[in-house]
Amino acid sequence: MSRSNSTTPAPSGKPAKPYPDFPLTAHPVGQWCKKIRGRLYYFGKWDDPDAALDAYLKQKDDLHAGKKPRPDAEGVTVKDVANAFLNHKKSLLDAGELSPHTWAKYKTAADETIAHLGKSRLAADLDSQDFAALRERMAAKWGLHRLADMIQHVRSIFKHGYDAGLIPVPTRFGPGFARPTKKAIRLHKAQQGPRLFTAEEIGRLLDTATVSLRAMILLGINAGMGNADCANLPLLALDLDKGWLDFPRPKTGVARRCPLWPETMAALRDVLAKRPEAKSTEDAGLVFLTKYGDSWAKESEGGPITKETRKLMNKLGINSHRNFYTLRHTFRTVADESKDQPAVDFIMGHEVPHMSAVYRETISDARLRAVADHVHGWLFPSSAFVRSVE
């Protein structure tokens, strides 16, 4: 039977099938369609039945098997690849397997990739020159540490595209899209200087911070807590009567326990006394809420904790390359002087890849107190306190 493009109108106004065994039906919306597994699918306009048939033939095996059809690899764009990656990561975020901070970094990398390479650019057409130019763009915006992260995230985007069957062959990035060398990063770090706060700087931050940010800063230097730790801290993790925090790290799930200073407990009580009602039930169990009753764990890179800390640092003239997470660096540096590395690791929630950690089942509260008290003495040298023994 000849497969002509004839579309002689049927009495209803719809075109007749080009030939009797044409598998598609003309739908009144102006599309050729077919009902598969109880659902109607559209494949192309009335005036081009050959293109509609071609689209159907490419998808029919997946559709009849109840699968979502894979896009034509030759037509997959940079935006398609980036969105597929972000959709996958968003599902992990929603399942609690990915932190908002990490999600935000992936989103930044995807946005930067689309902005430079073009959302309609075919992924199959990319070459090493495209990625070299992308690296130059990112290097002009960010320092070496951030650049290294972003290059790795971009690589992950296209690897996911290949693994998911969107891209027929692995992407070739070329030598111009390499991460900065370890030597370059070391030199860059040396030029910036230590990523630490002095005790005097932390004292000034505490004296000026808002109620919530003051408590977060104290948690950062008392327990080595980072942005995501504070934003996701549940009420159940606190025992303010006995002065303990038990809270696995949201980023890794590693157990963590830390004694709280009197200053930290007082600051947390101030937060709870002025805590607004949560806007959503999923945030009702959090210690820290914004004045609007929202979580501080926003899905934006850095998030509100970083932004509020930066505003406070600018106000006080404490600038340079440091941020809220620098408190965690400072805690670790000062706590290491207590000479009890396993106890410091436990407070920080570090997963230690060492055989000793496999056999060590617990660390005594006395050792944890000794570490916390050492850091307290560094920050408040003139206000030492004596802990009550439980």
C-alpha cells in the first residue's frame, strides 16, 4: 500500500488516514494520536502524518511497555541534560538524602552551564573548546576551591546524562577543563591566610548578633556546627537541663555528641523563648525559625545563615575570605590543642577512615567535656566555669 501524504478530509472535517493500516488516528485538536495502555498520546500535526508516524515508531516500544520514552539523543540539549540531573538530585533532596546546601551548589553549576553553553545547544555538539571557555568564565567569578567544586559538578551533570541514556557517548571535556592542581590550591590558600576567627572577633560577633544568630555562632564554636547543622537542628537534639547536644550530622548521618557551655544554653533558651510558630508542620520541630516561621535551610547556595553572618561581619569590619563555616574550622583548630583527636572527631561528627574507629565503640563524656572546656577557655579566658558532675 502506498504511503502517500494525502490528507483528504473525512466528513467530520478531520483528515482521513493516509492508508488503511496507518496506526494513528486524527484527533480534533489537530494532532495524530493513539491510545496506549488506556492513555492518549499525540505524535504530530495533521499536515505531516509521516513525521507523526516516525515519532510514534521511535516511541512505541517504550510506550507499549509502560515506560517513559527516551528522548532522541541527537535532539538532547544542554538544558535537557542539566534538568535531568537536577530532577534526580531534587528527588534525593526531598528524600532527605541530600542537604539543601549541596543541592544549591548543583543548581548553581547547572545554571552556569546553561547560561554559557546555551539552553538550546545540542549536547552532542559540545567540544573541548566549549568547556575550556566555560572554565574561563567560572575562573573569572570564583576562587580556586570553588572553581574545583564547580568543574566537578559540571562533569557530574554530563556523566549523569550518559548514565541515564540521554547522551550516547561519554562527554569529552578536553584538557582545558581540568580542575586546579593541588599545588595551585595550596599556593592560593597560603595567599589568603588561615581560615580562622580570633577569639576577639568571635566576641565582637556575639556582642552584636541577633538572638538567633548569636546562638548559632555559639553552636559553631562550642560544637563545631556548620550552616546546615544549625538550620536543621531539631528540638529533640537538645537537653538544656543537663547541657548536652546529640545530633547526627545532616550531611553524613555520623553520630555526634557535645557538651554545651552555659553561654550556649542561655542563648538557646533565649531563642526558644522568642521562637515564632512554625508556618509548616515539617518545620515545627526545628530549634531555629525565621521571624516569619520558616526554616533557615533555604535551597540557595550559602543560604540565609551565610548572608546574615556576612552582613554582621561587614558591619563590624571583619571581612576577607571567611564566613559562618569558618567557626567550624576555628573549633577544630583550637580543639586539637586538647590533644584528644578521637573526642574532637566525635564532637564534630567526622567519619574517621581508620581501623581504630572500627573498634572504638564509645567515648566518655568526660573526654568530650575536656575538649569543650578547652575551647571555652580559649574564647572566654576570664570566665572559666566549673562543671557539675552528673
